[in-house]
Amino acid sequence: MNHHFHAALAHERASTFLTEAQAARQAKQARAGRRRRPARPQSAAEGTPAVLRDGSEVLIRQVRGSDAPLMADGFARLSARSRQMRFLSPKRSLSAAELRYLTDVDHHDHEAIGALRAADGCSVGIARYIREPGDPTAAEIAVTIVDDWHGRGLGTELLARLSDRARQAGICRFTATVSADNVAMTGLLWKLDAKLAGRSRGTLEYEVMLEPAEEYSLDSWFRRVDDGSVLAWP
């Protein structure tokens, strides 16, 4: 009787040990799976709602210092040509320092306005200006739209809002550096009375005057921008 009791107890303990070991292995595998899974960009889906001309819905807000994951995710969804037009050279990734610079803005000398897809908060476009060091009334602009959002009017919307912020910050003139082979953008700039301010190897530099608020004419300029084009920022 005693022999059977001890045998049963030993069997129960062994079974409990195996169950606990299996549970521990499953928990370990689950933790490993979570570590291997790519981190999704974290962002509160908040901002000013806007409906684009094709009916798409976005949320528009100023870029924050915590938006580096969103920035990296948006960059990863750009085509090679869009990256070339944006940075004027082939670029495969953004470094940690670049992400800090692009998201740590002061909203005065350096402003950036981003658009998030309303459905899930993913970044779909961004427009920024950076005030010229030698001329506080001038700023260079850049616009980047994720490829599958070209042609919806998002670039137009972002530029109009960016221009309002620039005027509030005392900026009177925008400059744009465009790849010399970006025929669509250079042709558009000439049609809109932009002045050729300079040229360098492979690029052309233009400027457009920002009119005072009561005479503001850049709205029409932006309304005619082809969202398939990307203005470069150095």
C-alpha cells in the first residue's frame, strides 16, 4: 500500500514538472517571437482631420520629437526614385542622428507638418521649412509624399498649411532645390513665375516670394503642384 502511494506521488510530481517545463518553454518561445516581430510605429492617431480631393481622410499635425518611428516607417515606404528626389542622392536608410534632426523641430526656425492616415495613424506625408541661417526672412522647403499617396492632393494640403506657419514666423520667401532631371517640377516652377536663383551639379535652385496674408498668392501656387513630384531638402 505504501509502495503504491509513493509511486503515485512520484508520478504526479513528474507530471507536474513536465507540465511546468512545457509552459515555461511556450512562454519563452512567445517572448522570443515578440522580440523578433518588427516594431510597429507608435503614434496617437490625432491631429486636424482633412479630406483630400479623392476622398481620402488624413490627420494633420506638427511633427513631434517622439515621431522618429513614424518617420522611419514612412521613409521605408518611399520608392528609390522618391528617395533620390528627396535627398538628391541614393539613400537606403535614415540614421538615428538624421531621425533626431528631422523630428526635433522648434516650430519656428524649423517647422515640419505631417499627415497621418486616419485609419491607422501611419505617416503618409510631410512638409517642412528650415529658415536660412543668413536670411531670417527666407526658408527652404521640402515636401515628401509616400508613393501610393501621390496624386491625391496631400502635398497641396501640407504646403498650404506650412506656408501659413511660415508667414506667422516672419518668413517672406521660400526656396526650393530641385533635381535638374525633375522636368515636371522645374517646368511647373517656371510657369508659376519662380525665379532661378542658382544652379549646381545636378540641381537647380528656385525661389518664390510669400505675399502678405491679405495678398497671399501661394495658395494657387500650391493648388497646382503635382503631388507626384518631390521637392528636395539638403
